[in-house]
Amino acid sequence: MADYMLEIKNLTRRFKIGGMILGKSILAVDDVSISLPKDKTWIMSVVGESGSGKTTLARMILKLLEPSSGKIFIDGIPLSYYSKKDHRKEFYKKVQPIFQNPFSTFSMRKTVDTYLYETALNLDIARTRDEATEHIRDILHSVGLEFEQVTGKYPNQFSGGELQRISIARALITKPALIIADEPVAMIDASLRMNIVNLFKKLRNEFNVNFVYVTHDLSTAYYVSDFIATMYRGNLIEFGPAKELLSRPSHPYTELLLDSIPKVGVKWDREIILPDIETKEYSAKGCKFAARCQYAKDVCHKNSPPVTTLEEGHKILCFKYCGYKI
């Protein structure tokens, strides 16, 4: 029996950018390993700035990208098992996506309920349209919508928040074990974002479903997570239980990210500026964050830091915690 619901082992994805001769290779995801339990449901937030590799990681879990090396296991079964034609439907039942822009998820030429029926019938969740209707009705109710509000309507007849709820309902039709939500609140009005995040917490318990929540919105990640994985330039630089990591951030980059969250009662008089992607940081021999780290020493620029375990389940990629005096 598998010990982990989701297990990622030494996962790497390399991209070539530029021309064949003068182009460069970058590691968008660099030797990432994460293990998440199966004895309870959880929400793991993957956080980091643009270019950190979090969306690339999500796309590999969804089998939209193949790893350059490493493996991903769902309930102990490697994703390569689902590459066989006979097993793809089984994968779609177990793992479902929610994407950033709900308006690009649905065609403007089709009513949104068409997608709900297709998912229910094509993946053998329902045998007949009437049976599918009852199932869809229940799922829509669970995300705060009624069947009569949705049926026969086109995407442009809904707000962004409503359409994202329909996307969530579509993902729930198969009653999956895992939902990968890639920046699901980025295109939604700020006043409605917490509604979607609260919905994830409700559905985690109601449907016994796990979430990988990919976001750069630290305030929602802070609120919703059971685990947090912090990524920077392809590296997983800190991972652990959310309460532990948020109360005692150990990596300087995690500290920087948490400092960027405005706090009630604290005057916001400075701006945290995160630079654009720099190819040289991806190919750096040492710690990729060293150029921006206030604690960096010579060893940080010359050598890659090892993974160090601080507390049970709390891991960090930093020389500060492995015996070096920094």
C-alpha cells in the first residue's frame, strides 16, 4: 500500500531558449522532491514569483509536460502508467485541473453545461443524460450554484467568479483524488478571491479531495494551506507544514515573500521589488538566491546548498542550517 498520496522524486524539467547555436538551456524545475500524506486530505500551496517553476511543476503533475528526469507517483502509481491509452481515462478520473482564466477554459460557442455533461458521460460517471443531470445538479449546488442558473447559458453570461465556480464543479464531477489549481484566483476580482479559496477548504472536507494550489498570492496561500512549497528559479527552497513554515520561515527568500504581505495595523511604506527572470540565475553554480540574499557568503556562490531537515516535514535548501557559519 502506498505511503503517500502524491510523491515527487527528483523531478527535473529542462527547456531550451533561443536559437539552436546561441540558445541556452534552463532548468525550469531542478531536482524537486515532495512527499504528501494519504491518511488525510490537504491543500498544498506552491508559491513563488513568476519564473519560479511552479506552473511547470503543475503541468507535469497534470501530464501536460513530460519531465526531463525524475518521477511522479499518485497513490504509489507512477504517472507513466497512465500514458497507456487504456489507462488515460483512469487518470482523468483521479486528477483534474482548474486553470487561471475561466473564460479561456470554455468556448464562447458552446453552453457551459455542455462541458459538464461531456465530463460526466465521457468519463463514465453517469450512464445516461438524466443520471448526469442529477449528478451535475448536486455538484453545482456544492459550489454555490443551482442547475437552473447554469443550464443553456454561454460563458459570457457569467461573471469571472461564477465561471470559475463552474470550472471547479467540472473538476469535481469525477470526484477526483487530486485537483491541480493553477493561479485560479488571478483573473478574479480581489473582493471575490477569498470566496474561491474558502470553497477549496470546504470541498477538501466534503469531497475528500486534495489540492495543489499554485499561486503568487501569498495572502490566500497563507490562509488556505496545510503545506507550503516555496520555489525559486526552479529550486524547491523550502517545504513544510504551513503553520511551521509561516510562523518560522527559515529561508531568506521565504522571509522576503512573507514580508511582502501587507499586515493590518502596519503602515505599508516600502515596496518589495522582485526582478525579472535572469537566465544567469538559472545556471548559477551555487545557490540561485545568493545574489539577493543578505546572509550570502562565498560558499553560497560556489556550491549548491544541500537539503536540510529542520523539524519533521520542514525542509530547506540553505547553507545556514547545515553546519556552515553564515
